[in-house]
Amino acid sequence: MQGFGRRRDLYNGGRVGVGWPGEFGVVGASGWEILMEIERLLQSQGFGSRAECRALVGSGRVSVDGRVCDDPAARFVPDALSFAVDGEAWSYRRFAYLALHKPAGYECSRRPVHHPSVYALLPRPLVMRGVQAVGRLDQDTTGLLLLTDDGAFIHRYTSPRKQIAKVYELMTRHVVDDRQLAALVDGVHLHDEERPVAAAACAQLSERRLRLTVTLGKYHLVKRMVAAVGNRVEALHRSAVGGFTLPATLSAGEWMWLEAAELALLARSE
């Protein structure tokens, strides 16, 4: 293979190979694998501009598989690469998929008006790489909020045609009667909708508590549906999207990576 300059070791997951600075791939255990310069890799993961990432590496603040890397042009196979910046461990991810337990009093906007942004709850690299909320929750609504930088994922889980189930638990101002329950399931008329909007499921948990499942992503949908039957939502919490339920161990304000198992659960309602 052609190359120029001196040889450079390539490290990935404990495998050590030899390559050249000008190469863009290497033969690995799974065949031909693309290489990426460490400064570009860090930039793709949200650690700053290319110049900022070059400075990070040059100052010895980056390690790969436990070894300090101070050469910004060193190339690595990015898939599943483990690295650390200032001692904090990360893994390369082509796309970031996150679940956040949104607390009350946060806006799902990068330019909040009256309350702090949910993005303030995330590490800076995730914000810098451009993760976005998959749909929005009102500032007073709590619970499961998905975030990603995968545009196709955002479209899939916000498109009305996909009919993704979203489960909400809510407290009403007044006691819920049988007529209201029936109306929510049969469909209610909203002023900006041509057809009645019905809940996919509705369970009464107590006199004033409901678990409501909807498949649309309309603005203030649950609050407007409850108002249409003559009641009012006092508290609203989203507990599930698709087949994925917000883990009880994830406290308000905390976030987690969505791995293959969680993504498979999300897709169950597609």
C-alpha cells in the first residue's frame, strides 16, 4: 500500500496494526476498516472545532484504549473505539441516541425564554455534536424525552404516519367520570382537527389519575383532549415511547445512552 511519511501504529480495541499517515483504511478482523484521524474523530463527537480538538490531543489530554495519544494525525478505526478526554471515558458513536428523564421547569429549546433548557442537563460534547429533542415536552411536563443527532430517527419518531405510541400518566383537576373516559377513547373534537382524535388506550388509575396512550404528536394534545371532555390536566408525565419505558432507576434530570436493546424496544410500536 502506498503512503508517505513515517509509519504510525494503529490501535483499536487492543488490536495493534501498522499503517501509514496517508492511509484511510486498514485490514482488520472484519475486513477493510475505515480509519479516522483522532482530531477529526473528536470533532465528530462534539469536542470542539478541528483546531480545538487538535489542541486537546497535542496537550496530552486524550488517551485511546488507555494510552495517551498526543499526535493529532494518528488514525484509528472509529467503530467502538474507547477514548478518554481529561480522564472522562467515551466511546465513538456514529449517532447519539439518548433518553432523558425531563424534570419540570425545563424548556425543550436551545433558546429558552422563561426556563432553563433541557440541553443544560447534558454533557457539553453531546450538545456540541447537535443532539435534538425528538418532539417536545412542555416545560411543566416531566418524563421520557428522546434526543439524537440522527435525522432519520427524528423523522421516524415524529412523523404522524408512523403512529408511534406514547404513554402519559396524568392528574386531573376534577374527578374523571365514565362519560369522560368513554369520550377520550371514542374520540373528541379539537378545533383545529378535521376528525375526532381518540386515545389508543385509557386506564383510570384513581379518581383523578389516568394513563393515556396516544399515537399523534400534536401540540398540547393530551391537555387539549382532557379539556375537550370538560376536565383539566394538573400534572403530566410521559412514561413510555413505543415499547420503551422510562427506567425507574433514571432519576429526574439524568440521562442514559440508548443501546441496541433499548432501540429495539422503541421500534416495537412501528
